[in-house]
Amino acid sequence: MMITKHLSCKMMKTKGLILLAVLLLCAFLAAPAAASGYETAGEHPGMTIRFEDGAAWVTVPFTAEGAEYLLRLVDADGGIVWIGQRTGGGYLTFEKIPLPAPQTAASYTFLLTGSAEGFSPITALIRWTPDSPVEPDPGCPRDASCPLGRFTDLDPAAWYHDGIHRALEDGIMNGLGDGTFRPNAVTSRAMLVTMLWRMAGEPRVRYDAGFTDVAENAWYAGAVRWAASSGIVSGYDAVTFGPDDGVTQEQLALILWRYAGMPADAGPDPLSRFGDGGRVSPWAADAMRWAVSSGIFGGGGDGLLRPGDRASRAEVAAVLTRFER
């Protein structure tokens, strides 16, 4: 088979590989952006794959310092679609690998080879399924009448429709004042406490939090005073709140857990179902267990929670919708 021929070309010069990688990358950068629709198929120990916005992030947990690693994306006919080279040393990630978006279902293979002594090639199969039309929600025609239609960067047919629709209708979230919503923007601490404050009915509290980075007339000042006084969101210290800092997934779980009254979860540990469940910080473990067992957090389609990843505005809208059920 042709794939055998491609995979056996171990004598190719490094300069030639780099040149080929540059040419292929340039070709993809000039091509239209691919839509999402990828998933992994089968087991691929030693390699973690994440998909986002038509690209892939491939991470290898253990690599040898100074060894060279070559990652190829190969199509079903053995043709090299993409190729990249990195120098090892602990965790190694190939970032933003551009992916094709064919008109029909297709399969591709990631192949990782390395110069480290005793390193065995790693392969992972991924599959592409073309996007299928989203069935309209009976409660919303998902047309110009949908609240999402007020924003130039929102698609009423996208996965985030239900969460953002409800957040807009309930007045929990708003746009950013320039006609955009920015669903993929990171949710800041100021944004999150304001959403929860609105959910709580915008209670007014007389409390001087003493945060020097929260101006008295800031749009989120009332929400910060309420959150700090109730113990839902504390500052980093007595004078620092960090309103512009992004909120991670595990921080989001902790804040919602506190908002809900820190309920106990007496069931079996649900974090063990996830490949990175052990990476949840100890201070967030109880909150994350509660969030997962309650169905508020479900992880991605790849079986990962990504507790340290920052939560986007669209993701927070979806989480809050599940939280309020």
C-alpha cells in the first residue's frame, strides 16, 4: 500500500521535511477555514487530540529531551496532508494543525515517529463527518426573530444556541456594545460574578470589599461586592480581585458550587470517568465532582474535562442553562 511507502521514508533530510511542512502549511493557510466535525476513533495511548475551529492540537505526554519528533497527518490513500517537527522534552504539543473539510465522510491518521532510542511510532485514527443541519428548537425558529440574530458574530444554528438564547432572554448576559457577543471570548471574573448577581436578582449590599482593582463606578462593582460578601467569589488577597482575569473550568465549577450552597456529593467519584480527572486541583475536586454528577459539566466528546482551560462565554452560557434546570 502507498501508506507503507510514505511511512518508510526515514532517510528524508531534515531540511526537506521542514520545507515540505512550510509549503503544506502555507497551502492550508490560504484555503478556507475548515468547519468542526472531527472525532477520534479507537484507542490511541500516548497521544491526546483536541479539535477546535477546524484545527487539531496533538499532545504527547512523555518525550525525550533533545530528541526529534515528526508528526504526519496521512489520508486514507497514504498521502501526507500535513507534517510537522518538534524537539522533545516532557510534554510536547503540535498546535493548530489545519484540518481538511471534505464534502463526504473521511478518515485520516496521525503518525508520530521519534529519534529517541526505543521510541515506538504512535498512530491515531480520526474521522471527519460533514456538518448536518441543526433541527430547529420548537420553541425558537432560529431565524431573524431569535435573540441571537441581534449579534453579527452569532449563528442561531450553532451548538451554543440554547444556552445563549436563554441567557439573553433572562437578561443574564448581554453583548459587548459593538454589535458582537464574542461567544469564543474568555469569560472574565467580572463577567461571571455579574451573571450570577443577575441570576440572584441583583441584590444590593453595603459591603466595602476593599479591592483596589475594582473601581467604585465599574459596571461590575455591585456584583463584586455581593459575590465577595456572600463568599461565592473571593479575591486573590485582601486588596486584589482580578476582574479581568479569565475563569478556568474548575474555577467555574467551584464558583457555581459555592453559589448552590456547597452541596455534598455522596455518590461514587465521577471524575474517574475522564482521562484527565486526576488533573483537577484538590481545591476544586469536590465542586467538580458535584458539577459532573449533577450533569452541569459533561466533558468534551474526547472524554476530557480540561479543568485548567479557560471557559468561553458560549460555554458558560451552556453551563448556566444546565445549572438552572
